[in-house]
Amino acid sequence: MDFAGVGIAGVVFSFVVSFFPPDQLPMGSPGMYIGLVTLGIVVFGGILLIIHHLRRSSWAAPADSPVLNAAAK
């Protein structure tokens, strides 16, 4: 497993752990906490998808711009 695999595993782990409400947080319902976390993920993910869908071709990098190539090192 390379560094990218370790990073992805860490993100997936933190994503799963975020759905468990902390004991120190006073709240009425664990379902409300899970609902708010899910709503936040949907809203912020939706914003990113909308921006991606509405992107303009003028935002693209010019064809003659330098591209970093990790394999060249």
C-alpha cells in the first residue's frame, strides 16, 4: 500500500467515525446529529458538483502552460 492508499484509508476512517456523536456534546437525539452530519455532506458536496457542472471553458489552463509531472523526477 503506497502513501495514497494510506491517505484514502485515513479519510474513509474519519468519515465513518464522524457519524458517531461525541459523548461531550449535549444533544437531544443521536438521529438529529446523524441527520445534520449527512445534510452537511450533501450540501457541501452538492455545491462542489454544481460548480463542476457550471464550469466555463475559459477556466481551463492554457495548452502551453507547464504541467508538473511526478514521473519525470
